[in-house]
Amino acid sequence: MKRTRLLNAPLSGLIASMGHGDLLVIGDAGLPVPKGVPVIDLAVMRGVPGIFDVLDAVLAELVVERSALATEADPALIARFAEREIGALGRISHEDFKLESRYARAVVRTGECTPYANICLWAGVAF
């Protein structure tokens, strides 16, 4: 069994295969996923798992160079994201966020039901 926090095999395998600049999107329960982009669906019910539960597990394994949130997100939500090691934090409109998701290696669906609780994470390097 793995020693790190992240136990989900498809998600852990995806992170292990990511290269510098690859995009991973972690989204709330309602974020639309573009056709052709794989989905790792972790949602069990409303609020489970929450976006920060999933983000913290992902950050235990993924080096993040930069990230992006929707400009429409509540300032308190933005502050919670900014407390984490998510690289340079950018802001884009929710419409642009959905367009950017087309380039993701995968979208991770959570049970989060907070509006605009979505984040783009671009992989960095560990050296």
C-alpha cells in the first residue's frame, strides 16, 4: 500500500505520468467536462469529497508551477486556495476556465457544491 495520502489509483497514476506544463483540472460537481477529456469521478454525494480534500491529496504528489481560478469565485474561496502550494495563481473568467479545460489531461470531479470551486493546476518539476 502507498505511503502518501492519495490512494485513488487512476488519479495517482495520472499524476505519475504528468510532465512539465501538463494541466489537471479539479472541479466541483457541476463543472462541465469537454468531450474527449477523461474524467476521474470521485463524487459520492453533495459535498463528499470536498474540493479541498481532493486538492490537498493531489498536492501531496503533484508539483504545481501555476494555477488558475475563475474571477467570479468568492474572495473567501480564493483565499482558501491561495493558502496552498499552487504556484503562481492566475484568474480567468469562468467561461475561459471551461475553454481551458479542453487541454486538461483529465478533470477530477468532486462532490463540491460551492459555486466556482474549480482549479486549473499546471505541473511543474521537482528539480
